[in-house]
Amino acid sequence: MTTALDGDAARVLEMVRLSGRPPLEAVSPPEARALFLGGREILSPPPSPVAEVRDLAIAGPAGGTLPLRIYRGAGTAADTPLPALVFFHGGGWVVGNLDSHDPMCRHLANAAGCTVVAVDYRLAPEHKFPAAVEDCLAATEWVAANAARVGVDGARLAVGGDSAGGNLAAVVSLIARDRGAPQLCGQALLYPTLDFGMDRASYRRFAEGYLLTLATMRWFAEAYIRGPQDVEDWRVSPLRAPDLSGLPPAYVLTAGYDPLGDEGIAYVRRLEETGVAVRHRHLAGQIHGFLLMGKIIRAAGPALDEIAAALRAAFDKG
């Protein structure tokens, strides 16, 4: 029996329909970025105060700089090294930035009592795969190597992200395992993209009508990857990685009305089969992206609190 669509999520879908907003694939990438950010202004709750927020830029792996935004949770002692979440924003590798996910990062920093380091990785199609992977890995390595500079405990470091950011967090976790560094104590994968095959049943069930569509996902993929050969690369499709053993404990969130739902569930099963500690939260009545919609979707706040609790547990185990 299918769980009914959450009433708040249904309201968001109706708001989008009445707005007449074109689908992202119908406009240029710069226009899509403006539409996405505009939606966040309408749907996201006001940003919560934190103890500290500051922007900085580190050297990028391909030259130039890589912007970061550092949030220190409210109520934390300024002279105490905090555990840290390196956070990669969603947006199909094409849209999204530090501002679009600012309320989410603030919420997680406060609720987990940690530092969140948000990464403004290079976007497609201007920068195709593996640019985003390289940036997110470089940022994670930089935080580990410069823990004292940013006031974090380098022994309690996790990665996480939503949607495309969940994909990048999964990939960074795999690369860090293979390299033996940096040591990660957790990964938070929030309705992540994990297989570019786009052939699972949830893609057929929710191909259109629930905000993230199959057409939009195909547009994201065309922008991000260099060609069909990249679909098989586990750095694009981490569900296709030959071995998932030895990864840090995972918190995986999936949504019932989401084309990506089935691949998230498949990843959970593979993690479990290989002995990785995993906590899976499936919100059957929710849509993709709801965590950014807390002004309308009341379930977003409690869900973020649960994610933060999972992060605290991972940090406590170190």
C-alpha cells in the first residue's frame, strides 16, 4: 500500500505549478541557478543564528581558489575543537551554492553541536566530471590537514550532502577509504544520486509531477558527465563500485515520492551486506529536496534534527 503524499509536500507542488516556473531543463544553466536560488528564498526557513560563520578560500585542485563557508554551532565554546561535517550541496552538479543551502548548514551545525564546512565546488556544464569530485575531495583533505586552523577536531570528521551532494559524499568516502586518508567517522547521504543508469522502478513511478523529474535528471547528467562511458565510473555511479566494505558508518535518507528512492535503498542494502554500519530513514510521504523547504514542509526540521543526531552519534564514536 502506497503511503499518501505529505500534505505540505503537495502544497509545495501546487505552489510550483501555479507559479508557472519553467523546468530547469528548459532554460540555460545560469537561468536555472537563479530559479533554484529563488525557490530557496520562498521555501527555506529563515537562517538560524550560529556562533560563527565565515567565508574563506583555499587553493583549488585545478588552480584558482575553492570557496568554503564555515559554520560553528551556537552554544559551542570558541576555544574547543569541534567535530566537523564537510558538506556538499545538492543541485544536480549544475545549480546550488553556499547561499542556497545556508539554512540547512546552520541547522545542522546547531543541532549537531559541530562545525559545518560547506564547499562551493565547481559546477557543470562549465566544469564537467570529475571537477566536482576533485574539489570536494580537496576540501575534505584540507579540513583534515588544517583542523587546528579552523577549530575542528581532525579525528572526528564526517562528510555529507543532499542529492548531488550525497553522491559526492559517497564518492569522497570511497576515495578516502582507498587512499587511507583522510579518516572519516561518518557519511550522511540525503536522498543521494547513486546510479546514472536511471533505470530503476522509482524513475518510472515518479518520472514527472514530483518536482525532480526524469527529464531534469537527464539534463543534469548531460551537463555533468563527459559521455556515456562515465555512467559506469563509480565516481559517477557509486552504487556500481565493486566493493563497499570498509566505509565509514552511514546515515542514508530516502524519500517515497522521489525518482532516486530505489537507488538509495539499493545502496543501503549493499552497505549492510558488506558489514558497514548504516542507519536508513525512509520518509514514504516526502518528495525529493524537502529538507530545503522547511518554511512550508514541517517535516523538514525534525528530519534535519534526526540527521544531526546521527552525526553526533558518529562523532561520539570517532
